[in-house]
Amino acid sequence: MNNDKKHKDSLLAAEYAAGILSASEALEFERRLSTDASLTGEYEYWVERLGDISSQSAEPMSPDAWRSLIRKAIEEDDKVSILPRTRFKTRFTWLLLMVFFITLAIWLVSPTQFKAKYQTQLVAVEEGVKLNVQFDDVTDRIRISPIEGRVADDKDLELWAIVGRDDPISLGVTDLSETQIKAIDPAIVNSISVLRVIITEEAKGGSRSGVPNGELMAVGYVQPR
């Protein structure tokens, strides 16, 4: 394996272990993980290393903070001789078993899985906010996956659906630190062909009036996947 590919795989494994890859990148990584032994070794290594780091942090780390820390760690690894990744195999096996049983439990409790037929990427009007929003028209739910963005401490970002020329309908306050799944009005999903989604910056807790009052931050048009 050449150095460029090794560094790229190490970075991917670290970002996957930190939970900061996009949904599509994570799916591609998981596909490779099932067949690539060296990539599995990288992932085992970073699960252990990042787990030690996160346990020392008093607060959750932002994606940008994780990326900075990961790049620094990779640079440090280049300067020293590190043990083979396979030393983490036993612990990684237990981790996989834990993930399997947790996933099985979730599936048993929620037999209807999220299957998105439609999606939009909300792109910032100026800069700073970007999200993916996917729509499941079978269970009338949306999945909101933050990509980038920050919000002031005294503000919240609120997601709105606009059907045709109708007034915006609030889909609730959006947290940029994690992926969220929310139930929405079936009438919104039934009008998906004429649906737009916007984000505004509102006062803490969201708009009190039920209509957008703050600055428009991002907009997207819903399309089939």
C-alpha cells in the first residue's frame, strides 16, 4: 500500500470512528470495511485511540475539533514507530458484537426502517450552514444530517417546509451537532413535488409566532434520490 492511500485510509477510519463522515461516505467506508483487512486494522486502532481522547474531554467535541485532532495524531504517528493495528483485534471484536446487539434491539423495537426516496441539501445563502434532509414517504419522517455550520449561543436554527405558494410550516429547531429523525405531517410528504425547505436563524427556542422571523440561512429543493 503506498503512503498516499495509507494516509487516506487512516484519515477515513479515524473520521468514521469519530462519527463525522457524511452519510454517503460512511456507507462507502462500511462497504469496504467488510472486505479490507488493513482498513479494519485502521478502524480498530482509531476506535481505541479516539476513545481514550474523548474520555478525557469534559464536553462533546465539534466535527472541526475532531478533524484538527485527527490530523495532528496522524502527523505524530508519522514521526514515531507505532505498534501494529492488529493489537486491538480482541477489543474490536467485542465492540462489533456490542454494535450488532444494539442494532438488533433497535430493529426489533422499530421494525419499519428509515428508507428515504427524496432528499435535499440545504445550501447556505451566504456561508456557514449546510445540511442534508431526507424524506421517508412511507413512514412520514425526515432525517436531518448536519454537514457544517455554527449558530450563536443566543440563537437557534429552525427548519421550515414550504409547499408551493403556501405559508412556511415549522419542522422544529435543528441541532447542528447530531443527526435527527422527526415525524412530519403526511400532507407535506404528499406534496413533495412542489416542496422547498429553508432554515432561518431565530431566537432561542425557535419562532414564537409560528412564521419565520429571523434571517434566511439556507434553502433547498426536494428531489428524488
